[in-house]
Amino acid sequence: MPTLAVVPSLAAHQVAPGQVLLTKKFVDGMIKYAELWRGPVVAVMRPQSEASTGNLDDAVFQTDQLPFEIRFTPFDKSIYSALADADAVMLGGDDLLNNLTVWCNKQGKKAVFVSEYSLKTRMQIIDAEVSNPFIRWRKYLWEWRQEQRNRRNVVLADAVQCNGTPTFDTYRHLNANTLLFLDSRVTSDMVTDEAVINARTADLNGHTPIRLAYSGRLTAMKGADDLVKVAMELRRLSIPFTLDVYGDGDLRPIMTQQIRDTGLEGIVRLHGIIDYATELLPAIRSSVDLFVCCHRQGDPSCTYLETFACGVPIAGYANEALSGLTRDHDVGWTTPLNRPELLAQSIAGLHRERAQLRTAGSAALQLARQHTFEKEFGARISQIRELMS
């Protein structure tokens, strides 16, 4: 059986012999690869000393209980030895892997380039995280140069897999074997049905407060600092609403203080991190009319599909990822970046026209059904299998 090697940008921390710290999302994806590939699957990963990946779903796993092998190796020339027995290699746009596609071509191994962050999105992340203009421009230049290397690897790859429309729109013209997928961990049994939407949207006349929600990291990159500003503008517009915020991050103390200072306690409610399957999903399905998304950059967040699986539409900033989804599907509404007052005005209009929420919720549900975890990973593995035939 051919061996599939996955080379993620994500590093791993070896807690003890036979124990490794990884994100649950990554492990779930690898388990699905192993299930669908039906042959040896190997994760080739950089070791890291920090006992955290920086993600909210970090967990310690017993390596002997995983259906795939983990090989720790620095991303230098030693990676070639770790990939010696691989027949197909999935790799991304990590600068340490710039020469790996060429190596795969020379060795007769199938190279699959996996892309998530467009150049524009990477620039927006720099804007959100770097205040020093000199450092910012230096990082811009570095990312531009890295994008040229990424495009070279896209051309050379045997297949390309793009998570979200931003990189798909760019790379599909460079490689004819380019697949669009929408990554999430929403399985088919997690997708709700029309009856839930109908029950939730029974009040089409807007006699009750519009129920808003956000879930995710409370960081500047995710635009969490604008959520309270949206709430303040909604109150100024005399729109009755509630806003439930699920997640954690460095902005949580600041948001707590802002809520207190503006008298929004009891209206904007911070819940922290709750269990996704048993608490968050049921809450959004039954008690949320509209998801508010202030993401300033277009990373292909799982948030979109997770929300759509609940039959809930999204109103948010016009980043590349959300704009691509609303361009092709009537699943939400976008407003210009960093303009919380315009986003609030859009929400106010939806409060007055509740029927739009039901229509968009149904469209969101259909999109989620088309892109479940099983279907997306099935399509990705099928593309790689075709390379081996």
C-alpha cells in the first residue's frame, strides 16, 4: 500500500515518551486521513519545546493509540530521510518547506500543496499584530517574496488543495488540478434541519430582541475588540438585542471592562470557553438569530461552516473568506472592514426584516450539508488517490 505523508506547519511538543501535545482538530483530521486512505499515514512534524501550540483545543495524546505515525524531525535536510518511504506528500506554504516540492518531483513522489492563507490575508494579519511601521513593511516584503515561492510550488505540485475561496481563486489558474474545500470538523450528524430554523425564526415581525452571538478567539486578529463597538451602536440605534460571546483570549479583560463601562452588562455576555458539541452547538442552534463576525482577515476559519451547520447566517466584515462565501451563496451579509457602525446598521436592518434571516439560514444549512467533514476529506483523499493510479 502507498504511504501518505502529511507535513503540517504545526509543530508538536513531546510531553514524555509516547505522549505528544497536539490540537484536537489536527488529530481528528489525521484520523480521518488514516480511515479514508487505508494505508500507512505518517505525520512529519517539527518538535517544539513549548508545552502549548497556542490553540484552544490543545490535548495530550498517546502515540500508540493513534492510527497514524508521528515522526519528529527539524525542517531541514533531515526531513528527506523522514519522507524516504512516502509515496504522496501533503505540504503547505511554510518557508522551511520551500524546496520540498522540487525534491518530491525529483524523487518521483506525488506532491500535494495545501493552501489556506492568501497573501492579502497574511498582510492583514501583520496589520492587526504589528504597530511599528518599519517592522510592518519588512514583514510585508518577506510575505511577498514567500508568495512568489508558494506560486512556484503550486505550479510544480501534482495537485493543489485550497481551504477557502481566497487562495482557490488565485491558484486554480496556476494548476489545473486544484481542489476547493471548506475545512471544518462538522460531521453530517451535527448539521441541523429546517424544523430547528422554523422554530427559531417564528417571530418574523421583530417583536423580540434579535439574538446575536460570536464564538472564537478574543484577539485583535479576530476583531473581537469591535464586538462591543457594534453593541454600542445597536443600542444607539434603539435596536433591542442580546450578544452572547463564547471564547477566550487576551482581549477578554478589556472587553469585560468595556461592557461594564458602557452599561451593557446583561446584554453583552461573555461565557468563556464551553464544550463545542454538548454546549455551544445546541445554544447556537436554538437561541441565535445571527452570528456577528468581525474577522479582519480572510483566514478560512472553521467558524463559518460550524455556524452554517446550525442554520444560522452571518453578518460580518468583508474579509476575503467570508466575502467569497457570501458571493457564491446567500448565507450572510458583509460590510467594510473596521467599520463597526456599518455592521451595526446592517444588523439593524435585519432586525426589521426577520424573513431574511430565515431565508439565509436555510441557504447556510444547504451549504453546510454540501461540505461536511466527511465529504471534504473524502474529496481530498480521492484527489490524491487519483494521482497514484
